[in-house]
Amino acid sequence: MTDRSEFSELRALATQLSQIRQADILLYSGELTRPGDGSLALGRNHQPRRPACLLVLCTLGGAADAAYRLARSLVRRYTRLTVYVDDYCKGAGMLLALAAQELVISDFGELGPLDLTSQHPSTPGQRESGLAVVQGLQALRAEAESSYEQYLARFRSRRQLTTRAAMEQASALAVGLMSPVFSQIDPFQMAEADRALQTARLYATRLGGAHLKAEALERLLTGYPSHDFVIDREEADDLLRTVRAPTPDEVDFLTQVEPILGDRRTQGRLLPLEDALRLVESGPSSGSSPLPNQASRDGAAPPSSRTDHAGMSGDTQEANGMFGRTAG
């Protein structure tokens, strides 16, 4: 059993922050899912002790439905929601960030685009980025237009061809070049990607429409080249009206709470801070490993990860291993 004195400083900082902000402090670290045991949602018997909520969030993504459900529940129960981001907040986690009336991003925090994954067409249980499908189609469309324009310019330079004949020949060549590629496009895959895009748009509008700056939603949906793109505090401030840096006391609190977020027993569970502390203190940890961001803070080389590690529904066990941190 862990000595309670180990987290005495964290308790003191949390008590001070909670009293000043008149807020309950909740933690969530892990993949956002909709499990049958309801561990993501607030319990039916949970009654807010204070009018506001401070949510410390760390996630590589998950299910958009789960993120939306949690955000609506928090906004429904509390008069003010503040989200703290001190590490990764990717994919579906961005929906929670949009819902916050106050989004506090530390020097180590990073958001990501609103990229909702869809079912992989050939690999059951595997998810793929919606951006990959949309951007692939955009690239093919641009290549088709470019090919047509190049062929048309070449044929029009030949004086013996009329403009109409040049257009017909350029069109035939462009179609012949691109048809084999376009024929491989799966319309069901395109429909799935479009549904994911529309879901993200509707959820984001409902949760954070008033918090988004002009054109910010479209930038978050399609304006970034990959799911892994880093949206730091400065970038986020260009997109949202709710962003600020943490105060010195908040920095100390976030530093102290890192071991709790990294403990395997708190993964994938929405917990009040005191419940998380009791859980960690109840017995020996099952082990944790440093997050890439935390490893870089300590001067160590970050652990290797999959190229799709920021996907919204990657392997939970692997994601949890990335979420773990060593106590500082």
C-alpha cells in the first residue's frame, strides 16, 4: 500500500485549486470508449459537490460518440467546464476540448485535428483515419484535372487541331489514365468516411460552436495533413476563443498529478481525483511507462510508437502503455 504522504503535496494543491475555482476535479486518461460497465460516464449517484468542473484529460482518441456523451454529461451537471491538457488530447478528445468554456494547455500539451476513424474495409476490427480517404480522393481529383490540362495545352499547340478536337483527345487520355485508379475506390468506404466527417461536424457544432473562431471548424476537419499533426497552445488560440496558459499553481498541480494519470489502474475511467488517489494508494502499481511527451521533458529518448498511434480507436492495451508515466 502506498503511503498517503507521498501525495500530500498533490492533495494540498488540489484542495487549494478546488476551493479557489469552486470546482470538482475529475481525471480521465486512456482511450475514449463506450464500455458496457459505464466506466466512462458519471455514475447515477454522482452529485457535483461544487458548481464547476476541472477535467484533466489525456487521450490519444477513441469513439466520438463516447466523447460527445461525456462532454454533454459534464456540461449538463456543471455550470462551467475547464479542461486541462498537459499531454496528448487527440481525435475524439478534441470534442471534449471544444466543449470547455476554458481550455488550459500547458507547454507540453497538444491537441489534434477532428479526424474520426472508420472501419477498415479489408481488416475487421481495424480502424483507419477518415482524413486518409478524403485526402486520397482530393489528390486523385487534382491529378485528373492536372493531366487533362496538360494534355489540352499540348494538343492546342498543334495548329492542325481545333479546340474541340483537342478537348476530346485530352479528355480521352485523362480518362484512360485515371480510370483504373478510380475504379478501385470503394463507394462504401467513401460513404463511411463521409459519415464520420458529418458526425464530427455536427458534434463539434453542438458542443463548441460558440467557442470556435471563423473557419476554425473546417480547418479542424480537413485543414491538416494528418491525424498526428500537433496543435499546440499558440495554434489552438488561432482556432478557439477559450484557450489560455496554466498559472504557476496549475503547472505545479499538473506536474504532481502526472503519476496518477499514468497509473494503469486509472486508465479508461472517469474518476474524481480523490477516488483516483485512493485507488493508487490501495496497492502496488501494475506498472507504467513514460509518455513520449514526458520522456522528452526528462531528457530521455521517447519510446517508439505506431505511425497511427493517434488514431481514435487503436489497441487499448498499447495506448495505455503509452499513457503510463513514471513519477517525477
